[in-house]
Amino acid sequence: MEPAELNKAVSDLAWWYGWPPEVMYRMTLAEFNGWLEQATRQIKAGYVKS
């Protein structure tokens, strides 16, 4: 993942889950990708953030 793409993904997960970026910076790449996949799945399934 390119740095610009990583920053966008961090921003998306921060918004979706309400996490500060520091939480994601401590994750392994595998953990981060897992959460990104879950967020993508939830969005495609029509979940909304309340």
C-alpha cells in the first residue's frame, strides 16, 4: 500500500470506527487490513454509522 493510500485508509477507519489514528498505527498490517476489509464489507452491506 502506498503512503497516500495508507493515509486515506487510516482516515476512513478513523471515521468509520471512531478510532484515533494512534490505534491503527500500533496495528500490524494484517490487523489493519482485516479491519479495513470489515469496514468495506459493512459499507457494501448497507450499514450506516449512527
